[in-house]
Amino acid sequence: MKKTSNGQSAYCLDCDGKITLNHARVGQIVTCPHCKVQLEIVSTDPVEFYWMWEEDDDEAEDDEQG
């Protein structure tokens, strides 16, 4: 993470592209401008991301049946 005059920046977990954030908040969902993956901000000092996983439909059905 690096602070800039425009805010903070961090790097995408998927493509390593630089993401600049002006007002980062924990829990905020951001979309990488380079690869379009969605990431959740889990820390703001320094800015850290975590993967946003979408639940697979097959797994949801298995959970309901089992």
C-alpha cells in the first residue's frame, strides 16, 4: 500500500494492477479497473483486499439438500 496525494493505492490480487482509492472503507467492494474482479477492503491502513467469492449454484443446492 502506498499513500498518494489522491488517496491510497493497492494492487489487485488477481492481475496485480494498481487500484487507487480516495476514501477506502472496511467492507467496501471495489472493482479492479484492469481485470474487473471484485475485491473487498478488509483493512484501510494499509489498504488490503480479500477475494469476493460468488456462491456457486450447485453448492447452494447441495447445502439445501444435505
